[in-house]
Amino acid sequence: MPSGRAKRKHREAEKVVKMSVNVAAHLVRIHVDREIFESPDPTTGKALYALAEIPNHRELFREVPGDHEDKLVPRDDTVIDLKKDDHFYSQKAVTVGINGEPFETTETRLSFEELVKIAFPILPTGTCIEFTVTYRDGPPSNPKGTLTAGHSVKIKNRMKFDVTATDRS
């Protein structure tokens, strides 16, 4: 006859098997950066980042069908309902034009100051240089406009920036 300790170990092992079966019954195949993963459904944003080992400096997006912006997956305990073969991608590089030159970045926003540094790695000399930054072909939230010092703008692939310097002496 098994001892009380052996019975407890057997019950604990049964619980583990039952939990594994329950989780396996709710596993969904998903794709992250073209790799296949199996994830419990539902899951959380934090769990998806951990599952695909997305570094802290990158963001994860859920692909949305049609002509809509893909959705940012928050890196927290927000519940995410999955569907079989959902596709996600970590922040991918986009190419923007700055004064007609291509510039590749993985950032989702660029600031006035960053754009000036990219356009003018060596700042022009003069007594009172002022910069103007305009953009076009942006995402639906900001398709075109002027960027001012201290501000940033959400970017998308093939967005165009014009950065000009003027000497106000």
C-alpha cells in the first residue's frame, strides 16, 4: 500500500498532466517574424514578447488585413485573443527619404533634432542658422506637415522629409 507521501506525489503528477493537457488543447499556431510558434489562447502581450524573445528596444505588431495600420501589441498584461496562423512581426526597418537620400531605421518616430542631424551631419556655419523640416507621404495619422524643434512624428516606409537650413544673419 502506498504511503501518504507517495499518494501526494501521484496527485501532484496528475495535476501537472491535466494542466499540460488543458494548455495543449488551447495552443494556437502563430507566426512571429516568419517563425512558427505555439502559444496558449488567449495570451498576453508580455507573453508574446517573451515567447518570440523580442528585445526590449523593439516592438511587436499584429498584422491587420486590408489597407489598415497594423496593431501594436503592448508589452504588458493586456489579453490578446489569437487565431490560428495569426502573423506578428517585430519592428521592421523602414526606409524614408531625407533630402532625397534614403535612410533606413527601425524607429517608429523621428524627432526634429534627429532629422536635422541626419540631413546635416556637419552643421552649417553661420551666425544664426535655423532649420525647417517638412514631410509628406506619412501615415494616415500625419500624412504631411511641418515639424518643429522638440517634437517628433510617426513615420512609415517611403515617407519623405525635406530639411533646410537658413542663415538669418
